[in-house]
Amino acid sequence: MKTISVATLQTVWDCKWSRPGCRLTGVAEAHQPESVWVCIRTGRRRPVTNEECETCSTWEMTDLRPN
């Protein structure tokens, strides 16, 4: 009998809890007010990296259904 494995790719842009960070045009990375992505799961905006999101145990897929 054959077995099929399915791998799920967790990405920061597909997570229910991620949002784009507040970024300013023309400002160096070191002086940006937020990272490229932030996590809002706890109710506070926390910087998050792609790598952190890939292995996050609380990652949830964004609901893409239209209202």
C-alpha cells in the first residue's frame, strides 16, 4: 500500500495573526518603527520573522472566504 505525505508551508503572509509592520519610505532599516511583519496574536504588535513564523505552534491559516 502506498503512503502519501502532505507538507504544509507556514508563511507569515498566510497567518491569521500576522500584519505588515509600519514602515516609512526613505528611512534606513535600523530606524524603521517596526519590522516588515508583526504578530498580533497576543493583542500587542510583536516583530516576527519569516523563519519564526515557519515553525510557530500557534500559526493559523487566514480565512480567505469572502464575506
